[in-house]
Amino acid sequence: MNVSFVGIGLMNGSLSLDLQRLYPDAVMQGISRKEATLSRALDLGLIHKTGDLDHLQDADWVFVSIPVEAIASLLPRILDAIGEQTLVVDFGSTKAAICEAVKHHPKRAQFLAAHPIAGTEYSGPDAAVLELYKNKTIMLCETAHTRVALLDKAKKLFGQLEMNIREMDPVEHDKHIAYVSHLSHITSFMLGKTVLEKETDEQNIFDMAGSGFASTVRLAKSSPEMWMPIFAQNKHNVLESLTEYISNLNAFKDKLAADAHAELLAEMKDINKIKSILEHK
Amino acid sequence: MNVSFVGIGLMNGSLSLDLQRLYPDAVMQGISRKEATLSRALDLGLIHKTGDLDHLQDADWVFVSIPVEAIASLLPRILDAIGEQTLVVDFGSTKAAICEAVKHHPKRAQFLAAHPIAGTEYSGPDAAVLELYKNKTIMLCETAHTRVALLDKAKKLFGQLEMNIREMDPVEHDKHIAYVSHLSHITSFMLGKTVLEKETDEQNIFDMAGSGFASTVRLAKSSPEMWMPIFAQNKHNVLESLTEYISNLNAFKDKLAADAHAELLAEMKDINKIKSILEHK
């Protein structure tokens, strides 16, 4: 089995570790603009050799896990370069623009748009971990546009990774994911910014920040190179979610300023129900 | 050793578990307005018997871990009821109003204002866990107003719990803690609210929410009965931190709307430095 990874950081690196366990004879090829990334991925055993975007004829799989604007711009070129049996799968956190970019490509049927709901706040080859994908959901979009045999092969592989497969329209995907993922990255970055601006004496953060703050600000450690393009590509939905979030914050602030304690208490109790929703997962 | 707990949930319940390991002969008394809490705390072995606020003469320690407005209003009555050698310690998340409430009390020297930077998003007796306080910071305020022998005894106990002791002015405490704790509770509650409002079909949250969202929204599970009074009592600082946070969000939104991608990228890279600060802890 020949696997080509376009981008070899957290997502593809972790995938390689799992695939090497499932398929010990698989040959892993890494493609990246950054020499240092390739060399680190070789050292870590995430890949066996390096390659380039224009020689993908022998690949059984091409997994594309790079910033989403690069996915959209490079996918046509990747599809141009693949062989008859190759399947290209992208792992981008947005799906509409990516599906749009290859809509009319003659090899559209050899592409599968995917978004695994998995990750950590770390990035790069050193962030790769075994079983990142286990028990996680993978969203597949426009599966009717992928050749049936290739789609079945992909579903089998995601099954071997013990992932839960769900299908969704790419426009719907981007709308929902803005709320449950993109927005929380922005709230975290802005929380980090607000505290950093205030606490010029870093010792105060160091001493007074507890596990609650660490949890809430965790996503502010995420890779700006990955996340800025996501916000840009999903701009419309992200702006909508931000507007609603800011409006809720302003309402909370006004109620607190007006000492509307009973109202605030009732509101917080209502929000508490997110506990049972999340813990059902 | 006689220990009285005013409130017997997450904070005092966890403390009781640790103290029972350190002092197997200690007698633990619980005081609460809620019968169900007392009965559950007895069942769980967090306390050995129940008591009331007006009979604290024989207590060596009285730990007060209840909503902060109740701490401020009940502390004078608790001090009235204690014996000559009793030390009263409060674990409230605000410190200025609480210190103010007992400023002129004749037994002020038998009170120590404390804030352990420890906790989880859960509450009540069932949330009590061993070693909640281990390796955590405890902020002490106005220690010069506590009788030296009692202060030394408290510091020794916090040392046995393996806590890091730090002293701070109560007004300064409330200012900093608004940023590194109170604000993140509000950002989390409002994130939960925004997503709940949007995602009326709970299945979408269930499937598409990953570990990043769970981490960012975790504090929205916190007890409204505990947190609403904290926001109210620290109103001035919380409003200030909220204003700055909302202003940062609006600026981010404006830049995204204006496609100021290079600026956003630079800003996010700058915020990334919170990683090294937090991981130094």
C-alpha cells in the first residue's frame, strides 16, 4: 500500500502512526514545502521517503492535511497527478470552498471531502500521536460524487480506525462547525489576548491561573497558520457566530451592570444543560 | 481535632477527605442549609455529624466554603460563635468584600481570608475528590490581621496539603482574579449559550463538537449558585474585564470582515505565547 501525505504534522502524522500499525508493509511518502518538517517526519518514522505533488501516479491514498486555503488551491493539481486507482482525501476543517474547488475536475470521483473531528492544540510532526482518531467522528461531504468503490474503501479504513462516520452537506457542515469549533477557537484566542494585555506582570498569570483558565484558553495555543485560513474561508458563518456571541456577552454585561441577578442566575442554570448534552457523547 | 465545615460540597468535601487522611482522629462536623447535602455528606463520610452556626465554641477550625455573598453576610455571626482558639478560614473566590465584612469584628484576628486556586466544574458533596489541593496555589489576604499563632497553624496545614502559599492584598486579588478566572467562566457560559441557541437540533452538537469545544465550554457546567454571587460581588472588575474582552472580539471581527489576514495572523502568533507561560506552571 502506497500512502502519500500532503502535509505531515499533527493530523497526517497521527494517521501515519495508526496506518503503520494496521498495514506494517505500507510505504509512507511525505510531501511538504518545509524541509525541516520532512526531515523531522523522517526522523520520527512518520514517513519513509519524501515526494512531490506532481508524482502521485502510484499512490493508493493521498491524504491532504494542510491549511484550508492551500487545500483548495492545490487539490486540482493533486488530482491531475494521480493514477487511475488513487483516492485523494482532504482533512480540512472547512468543506464548502474545498468541494467547490474540484467540482468540475475530471477526476472529481477520486476525491473524498472529509473532516475528522479530532485534534489537539499542538501542531507539526512532533504533535503526532497514536489513536488520535479512535472513537472520533469523521464528517464526509458529497459522498455521491466519489466513485463507489473508492468511497467503500475509505469507509472501511475509517472503520478500522474506529471512527464514527457521518455524512453532511458541505454548506451545512461549515455552518454548524463555525459554532462548535471555529467560534471556540476565537473566544479562546481573545481570552488569551485580554489576559496577556492586562497582566503585564506574567507572574500573576503564573500564580493565579487555575485549571479552569487553562482549559478555557487552551485553544489559544493552536497554530495560527492553520486557523487563520479556516476563519477566512468560513468568513460568513464565523462572522455570524461571532456577532451572536458578542451580543450574548453584551446582554450579560448589561444585566450584571443593572444588578439583574435573578435573571442572570436563571440564564446560567439554563446554560448548565450543556453538561448533559456533552456528557452523553 | 474538631473541624467544622460551613458548606460541604466540592471545596470543603475535598478538604475533609485530605484532612481525614492527615488526621485520622479528627471529628468532622458539617453545617448546611440543605438537609439533602448534609445527609449525602454523611453517607459519603465527608462528615461525621451535623451542627449549626451558633455552636462553634469547640471547633479548632471552621472552613467556610459557600457562595461569596453568604460568606460576607454569615462571617460575623460565625465569629461571634467561636471559642478562644478557633480559626475561621474562608475559601471564597473574591476577597475584598469578605475582608471588609469582618474588618471591625472583635474576633477579626481569628479569621484568615483564603482563596485556593483549585476546583472542578462540578459541585456538591459528590464532587469531592482526594488531593484537589495538592500542588495548587492558595492566596492569603490581610495575613497581618490574623493572630500569628493561628496564621502559622494554617500555613502548616496548607503545607501538609502540599499547597503553594502566596499573599496578596484583597483588592489586588479581586482585580487579577477577574481576568484569570471570573472572565473565563463568563466566556464559557456565553459560548454555551450561543451554541445552544443556534443548535436547536442537539444531535449536531453531539456529533460535531470535539475536544476543543468541550474544553472551552467546560466551565459552563459550573454551579450558577456559586458563580452568580462571585460576578456580583466583583462586579466592577468583572465588568472591566468583560469590556476589554468584548472590545478585542469586536476588533477581531472587524479585521476578519475587512480580510485583514496578515494582521490577524500576526495577532494570533503573538497570543500563542500564552503557551509558554501556561506550560511553565
